[in-house]
Amino acid sequence: MFIKNYLIPRLLQYFLVIFLGITIVFFIPRLAPTNPVERTIAEIRSRGTYLDPRFVQDMVDALTEMYGLSGSWLDQYKDFWVRLSKGDFGVSFFQFPTPVITLIKRALPWTVGLLFTTTVFSWVFGNIVGGMAGYAYNRRWSKALDLLVMLIRPIPYYVFALGLLILFGYVYRKFPIAGGATIGATPSFTLSYILDVLRHSALPAMSLAILGAASWFQTSKLIVQNVNAEDFVQYAQLGGVREGRIIFRYVIRNAMLPQITNLALSLGQILSGALITEIVFSYPGVGHLLYSAISTGDYNLIMGIISLSIVAITTLVLIVDLIYPLFDPRIRYK
Amino acid sequence: MAMSFGSTLKELFRDYRFAVAFILLCLLITLAVMSFFAPHDPTLWYTAPRDLPPSRQHILGTTSRGQDVFWQAAFAIRNSLIISAIAGIVSRVIAVAVGLVAGYQGGKSDRILMFITDGFLVIPLFLIIVMLAMLIRDKMNIFTTGLLLAVFGWAWDARVIRAQVLSLREREFTRTAILSGSRTLELVSKEYMPYITPLAFSTLINNMSWAIGMEMTLSIVGLTNMDIPTLGTMLKWALNYQAILMRRWNWVLTPVMLSVFLFIALYWMSVSISEYLDPRTRVQRVGVE
């Protein structure tokens, strides 16, 4: 019954969303008034390079082929899927002729290392502190924390990160302001290299963790305040169950459930989130790669990164939906 | 709904967050209005000496492009507010329309509309916006930026409004209205709108704040029209001229602080209003006081 009534419709939805998302990614550049080939040539010209008219046509042909723009839309579309299924997104233009997939593979460990760690850390931290603050919502420390979060939370990530960079990178020179490691350092599993990487990740990690935790704090506090009013909590309080046990085993455990879905959603947003972090702190991950792709008009690279992140998000949400009953014994897929 | 506008406002002002937000917003809007009396066209360069520290003549100093920071800021706030208002209002129209049709009609149209809405929630919107902005980069101005953000900013709120309509549809008065022969349009505009308008308004504030942040982000990536002063482009110019490295704090920190005030004001106002609208938290708040 589970398979027929739940799993199959859910999987269908999963494939449909990926299909539609990637179709949109395919069509947006093609519906645009300017075509990437003309754009690239115009860009080369605007840099002051003289192009011999005889070679321009050859260039147009070569670029059309490289961008997968030859043939009718239907042919291109089919070709796009065939290439996609092999993980082939074409060659990058700004680091010609490296394949897009190689560039992404090189940048991915940095992004995942930084953003995965901070997202998970701020989720755990924000939920626990938020849960305790929600349980003791009329204590003074809870209100003070609430005010602090009310001040931090609305600041957009970019402004917050820039503020930290100015404060700890320029005014008090505590941390390195750019890069993933000291330039020229060879990657190795030595203590000094690992410490170097950690020092470089300090500011970006701090900016992500503080804003992330502030947002988890708020949602978790709100949910916990609602769980507080439930009968089983009041019963436990009247029955003299220790407070710590009530908070962690009764209240936070219940409040965590909707937060698990939210965690999956925010893990899926890692690739978009990386863009701004990595621009501000010049961190060598996928976000920085995307930035270079945007500023050089590298369509293959942009489409590669966006397609991958669509697949990543929908897959994460699917996995969470499927394992959800493990966390919430009340849910049975009938 | 019976309460008058005046007493609603009075109740809201009892929340210090609303009062602070209201005052901050009034100040920022005054600054925006002042831009109409600016002595210079904000897009011109070298209308003042370059890189001056704050003085009586230029209260926030001047930029490396020879512009008065104070007047730049006035234009920046005005344009950022206009962009976010366009984005917010247009996306409210879409959200209300989608939410109403999906919630009231139900059935097939509900399923199709919600599938689209969920699609918008799941795809990495930000990246798609970036991609579109790249393609219309030459045509980016206040209106296109606002519209671009509007097209992507409605999905979550459409879901919220649909949920509200679903619950309204089940209530007694809907059946009474239908049985007494009122047409759908009349029912929706007379009976449902009073419930939906506050929702649209409280989501409007959040959406405007999202749009302002998004505009700043797009500017930093270099995807908006750099000739139009907004909070984003003003900051981007400062960064382009290495204002942090040169420690021209009067230039960098003006857009940064203004946007922080603006975001805090919008956020506090929206939190305060939605707590007011949601009786459950209101009871809790009154209980605490």
C-alpha cells in the first residue's frame, strides 16, 4: 500500500519537478533577446581585440556548436538531455577548454565543506537554544536573546558578511580576508595546512553560522511555545518530571520534526547561498565559480551549476520525505 | 474586523517594536522625499570635490566620483523603495489571484496552480533570477528590476492565502451567501477580501524587504544598472573604488547602515503586525505583559 499510494506519486512528482526545472533552465537563454554567441563576440570586440571578418563566421559556427545551439530547438533539447545524463555540460568558456564538470568537481569540496558544516551546526545550535528560550519564554535571558535575534535576523546576508569582513578583516586584523588557504600552500593532511584552511574559513563560517542560527532560533522558539501549551507537557510538569528532561525529550523532540524538513530545504539552497559568501570572502568554491561564470557570460558553466543544484535540492527533499517516519512514529504511509 | 482603524493603530503602538519601526520608516521616507529637492542630478559625476570627509557643506562627505554622499543616499533610498514597492505590489496581485482561484475553485485548477507554486518553491529561485537578470542586463532599470523580482516573489504567499481561503470556504457564511444567490465575484470581494487584505499587507512588508535585499545582491554581482543610484549600486560603487581599503567609512557605511535600519524597521513592523493579526500569539503577548 505504501508503495502504490505514497512512493510512486512522490517519485513521479520528483521526476516531474526536475524535468520542469531543467527545461526552464534550457529555455531561458533561448527565449532571451540576445544570443550568447553574439554576446561573446561582442564582448571580445569590446575588449579592443580586432576580429578579421573572415574568421568571424568560423567563430560563430564554433561557438554555436560549443553552446549546443546548432539545429532546431527540438534537436538541441534532446541533445541537452543526452549530454546531461552523461554528466557532460560542455566546456567552460572562461577557462577554455576545461570541461564544466571538472571545474565544478574542483570547487565543490570547498563549498560543501564550508556550507554543509555551518548549516548543520547552526541548525543544531539554533534549535537547542531556541527550544530552551521558547520553553522559558518569560525569563530575562530568553527575552534578551530574543531582542538580539530580532536585531540580527533582518539584516540581509550580504550586508552582515560585509560588516564582519570590515570589522575583523580591516579594523581588527584578526582573520585573513580572502581565499581558502594561503596562496602557494600545497594541500596535504598536515596539521599546519588544516589550521590554515580553518583560519581562512573563520569569517565566512562565522557569518553563515550566526545568521543561520538566528533564523533557526526564531522558528524553533515559536514552535516550542506552541508545544508548551500541549497537554502532555503540562502533565509532565505536574508529574514532576525533571525540567531538562522535559525540554529535551518532550518539547524539543516534538518541535524538531518540522525543522527536519526545513533543514533539507536549506541544505538544498547551499549552492545559491554559496554565491554571496564566496564573493564577499573570495572563497574558492562553486559560488565563486558561478560569479566568474556570470561576469564572463559563461553559459555552459552557469547552466551546469544551476542544473546540478536543482537535482540536489529535489533529491534532498525527497530523501527527507521518505525517511520522515523514522523521526515521527505517528506518521504511517497508508 | 469590527475594531476601527484608530484603535487598531493604538493597539499596535503599544508594541515598542512597532513604534520604533514606524519612526525609523518615517525618517527613511523623509530622506527619500528629500531627494526631490536635491541640488544635483545624482547620475552626474564631479558635481563636488572628491573624497571629502564629512563637513558642514557635505554632511556625509563626498565620494571618489565627486558626488555628495548624503544626496546619493537620498536617491538610493528612494529608488530602492520604489523597486521594492513595485515588486511587492505586483507579486501580491499574483499571490492573491493564485491563492483565491486555487483555494476557492479547488479540484483540477487547485492541483495545477499548487504544482506550479511548489515548483517555484523548490527550484533555486535566486540562481534563476540571476540568470534572467544576466540576459536582460542592458534593459535593467527600476521597473524591470521590480517586475523581475515580482515574478518570483509570490509563491510562498500564494500558499498562505490559499490556506486561508480553504478555511473560509468551509465556514457557514460561504454557504449562506451561495444559497442566497450571491455571485462568486461578489462573495469573494465582499466576504473574503476583509480576511485576505491583512494577510496581503503583512506579507507585503516581508516581500518588500526581500526585494530590497535581492536588489542589493544583484547589484553586488553586477547585474543591475549601475547608473541608477540604489542602496545596492551605491555600495557597489564604494567597493569598486576600494573604499574599505582606503578607509572611506563615510561612503561605505552610509548604504550599509541605511539598509540595516530599513531592514530592521520593515522586519519589526511585519512581526508586530502579524502577531497582532494572529490571536494565538497575541494572547501570549498580553499574558506576558
